[in-house]
Amino acid sequence: MIAQILVYLCIGLFSGFMSGMFGIGGGSVRIPLLNLAGLPLLSAFGISMLVIPFSSSIGAVTQRKNIDKKIAGYMIIGGTLGSVTGAFLAGLIPTLALAVIFVVVSIVTVFGMYLDRIAPKLACKINPSSWNIIAGSFSLNLITGMRGGSGGSLFPPFLRVMKLDIHRAIATSLFVTIFTAIAAVIIYWHRGDIIWLQAGFVLIGAVIGARIGSRISLKTKPKWLEIGLTVLVIALAFIIIYKAL
């Protein structure tokens, strides 16, 4: 029993650290680890969603000065709609097809993060309008929501495409995932997918990890945050497709 508690605490600690450090919801890290620890996939989805509002809140409060509230408002609208739709559709689309879509979107989104340096003329043509932000956050959350995520793993690079610097992108992503996760967790809760004992230990670890990760993130140079986020998103994408094969 003690060993199991330590496993769930460590899963929470690690995923929470990643959440605070890079502005992701943490589900892309947490779900495969919870599944590997023996939880059914839908329970891993539900627990991950339950944890996100708490861990993201810690990170958002720590980095509150960098939150772009106007853009966050548009993302909450689109992201919440996408998250709820994705949660309803979870498990209905073949895993491999969903994994391939996620990998393609991840690569395109990460490429977009460096667009101002790779293709500056094209980057200048991108209009970070309210409709583009709402549509983009809806699409990302729909895709990630179908695999139990909150969209957080793709929000920071998407926000870089929308011309936010990396620190503002991370802080805004943390703030937005609070709301997109709450919308989806209600569905998992209603379906009875959340196992509360394990969820409690994961939550404790995630809150601690998010606090540590957020404080380190604020002190990290933008270049290293961008590199770390790139490696993390691509690695998670290929881990997902590997598990789907």
C-alpha cells in the first residue's frame, strides 16, 4: 500500500512539475504513467482532468503577472467547447487514428512556434484575431480532449504562433487549462470514471510539483523554455503513437 501511495505521489509530482515549468496541463505526462501504474484508461483520463485545475491554479498564481487576460478569455471560450466535445467523444475514435492526428498537429504547432525565425514574412501574415484564437483553441482541445487531455500540451506553442512571448504563453496556458479541465472533469465525474483515493495522492504530488516547476520557469531564459517545450511536445507525441501501435 505504501509503495502504491509513493507511485501516485511521484506521478503527481513529476507531471505537476512539467505543468508548472512549461504551461501544459500535465495530462500528456500523467495519463500514460497512471495507465502504466494499473489504472483503466478512462480512470486515468478522469483523474488527470481532476488534477489539472489545482496544479494549473498553482502555476497561474505564481506566474500571474505574465497572463494575457484578453487572449485567455477567447481561449477559454473555444477551449472549453472543444474540451467538452472531446470528453464526450473519448474512446469512440480508433486510438491509432487519433494518435496520428495528434502527432501531426503537434509537429505543425511546434513548427509554428519558430515561424517568426523560419519564415518571418509568413509569420507577419498570421492574424491573432479573436476568431482565430477561439477556433484554434477549440480544435486543439477537441483533439486532446478525445484522449483525456486539456489541450495544455499544445497551448504554449499555439500562443507563440499567436505572437505571445514564451513566458506569457506559459502563464496564459496555465490559466486557461483551469477552465477547460473543469468543463471536462464534470463529464468524467458523472460517468464514475474517477477513483478518488488514487486521485488524492496524485493531486498532492501535482500541487507540490507545479509550485516548484513554476518558480523555476520564471527564472529560466526564454530560449531554454522554448527548447525544453519543443522536446517535450515532440517526445510526448511520439510516445502516444508508439503506445497506439
